[in-house]
Amino acid sequence: MKLERLLEDMQREIDRLQKRVASLEAAEYNRHNAIYLIDGITAPSTASGWAILYVDTSDGDFKVKFGDGTVKTITSDT
């Protein structure tokens, strides 16, 4: 019985480590050295809990829209 218990514990630890490795691989895969944004879109709808970066088609400025609807200009193109 002790051996079976030990093997079960080892398998659980292996499963846990495999999930961790998969998570780390996904994080590494999603690492980017550049982000491409479409140059000019209509201001997006508010998304609660998210901050959205975009280039506003109305004035060409780079903006962030926060989850509460607040919009701030990061920089302008003029």
C-alpha cells in the first residue's frame, strides 16, 4: 500500500509539473518584441475590466480607453 500511495503522489506531482511547463511554454510563445496596431480605427466600445490601446481614426492620436470609459491620449501624431 505504501508503494501505491507513493506512486500516486509522484504521478500527481508529474501532472502538476506538466501543467506548469505547458503554462510556461504558452507564456514564452506569446512573447513579442513588437505589437502592430491598425493605424486608425473608430474608438472601441468600453470593455469593463480591460484597457484598450488604439490609434483613433478621428485625429490619428494613440490612445488608451480604460474599463470605466475614460480615454487618454498617449501621444499625438502632430
